Amino acid sequence: MSPIGRLVASLVLGATLVVAPTASGWAPPAAADPDSGPGWGGSEGDGGVDVEGRDRDEQTGPGSPGGTKIYVPGPWTQRVYTPHCPPNMVYATGDGVRDYQFDPDVMCAGAFANCPDGEMRMWVFERPMNANNRATDSFSRAGSTCRGADDPSDSEPPSVTVDEIIDRARALAPTPTFVIEPAARSYVNVPTNFAAEVEPVTVEVEVLGFTIPVDFTPGEVRWSFGDGADGSGVGIRHAAVGQEGAVEHAYGRSGRYEVTLAVDYDAQIHVPNGDPIVLPTPITRQSEAQSLLVDEIQSVVTEVG
């Protein structure tokens, strides 16, 4: 299977293991069948990173696919919950993520003891998992806790969303800078040269103990010259007047103007063992303002012949 096909196939059905009402009472849902619907891709639990796909109209957040989940490989603890009744147990049927069963499966008054409204008391069963999502030991009972229907599942590998990675990377994204020539001072009706200083940058985001590189590549560059006029382009340092590719602007009146620059960066996330995720929506970064003084050139008659 191709890398793209594997990513599409590797959908993880993360079900929250909280009891749900049935016709005969309360019972925890069974673990997802890896053979029914999307599963791990390749052999079950073969490690690597699994990207959970979404329809385009379900994508949210800046730089969608913001809701896409990235499962990062690494040792973790699997936790499975069952009603807090003395006989209830969780047994492993194999070493895969979904290789376990509930036995027996009963309800009792203890499942409703000392928990807030809308929550139930659950036994916590846990086992260690390695980076390949294979159990390295059997389940053991690790106490009890109150759980609600909206509590996240702890039975699937730890994950992070693209939005969470971008939120962390955004603070590390490059801030564009620029130069003005001549610096800090110009004159009315004299072309002033502007040049952006932008380069591709890679930042490293720490997620779940792993380093995920995020590339920022500059795209569209927009200028605001402070007098209501704007421009676009990177510009060229030390450009001749009228040179192709140069960004020039001539001010019509004297005064002090605040010049700013905005750059749209294309972002690409490098996930371990998977294809990069390219965000279709650029991330815009704004420069600090630079002040430019524009004076008038006045002719001075020094001698009359």
C-alpha cells in the first residue's frame, strides 16, 4: 500500500469507554473490531504515525485540516474502564490495542456511588504499550474513578491535532523584517526602495515527547507604506530606480510614516513515519513598524547674477 493509502486507511476509531444505556440496563461498549471499517492500516498496531482523515467540510481551525489527529509513536499506558462492580474485570485477548474483553459485564449500585450527577464510578484497568502499540504486560486493576460521557478515551494511542501543533509553532514562526533605502529618511516625490528580509524557516515543536519539525516558507509579501498606499513583492536591496522586481514608493507629502510588512507563510508539518501535512491556508505574520521621515527638497538661491 502506498504511503498515502496507508494514511487514509489508518483511521483510529477512538471510542470513549463509558457505559451506555441498553434495553437490559447499563453495559460498556465492546472494543472496536479492527476488521470492521477503517483500522490501523497494514498489520494491526504496526507502529508509526496514523493520521485520521476528515471530510473537507469537517475541517476547522486556522490552516485546516486543523482537526486532523496525529498519533505519535512512543511508550504509553492503555486505560480501559468498566462499571465499579466487584466481579467486573478486563482481560487481554492479545497484545493489540483492541485485544481485550469485559468479563463479566454487570451493573450494580456501586457504579453510582460518590460521583457527581451525570458520571459513574468505573474500575480502571491499565497495561503498558510500547512504541509499536503492542502490550508488554497484562491488564492490572489501578483503582477507580468517576467518568462522564464526554470524557476522552484513554484506550487509544496518545494523539495531538494539527491545530495544537500549529498553535505551538505559531509562537515560533518567523517575524518578517525589512530595510528601507535610504534608511529612516526620504524626500517628497523621490522613490524610496523597500526590501523584505524573509527566508524559509524550520521550527521544532515538542509534542508528547517527540520533536515535530514545521517548515514555514514565505509566500505573498504585502506592504503598507503608511500614507494609505500599499504594494507587494519581496523587493531588492540596493536596487536601481525602476529596476524590475524592486519595491518602490514615492511619497507625495512630507511627514513621518509608519511602514509595515505582512508575509503569508506556507506551513508544512513533518510527522514521523508519515507523509508531510501541508496546510492549505497560509499563516500570516506581521513585521514591526519602521518609522520613515519624509522631507521636502527646497531650492535655495544663493546668488543672483
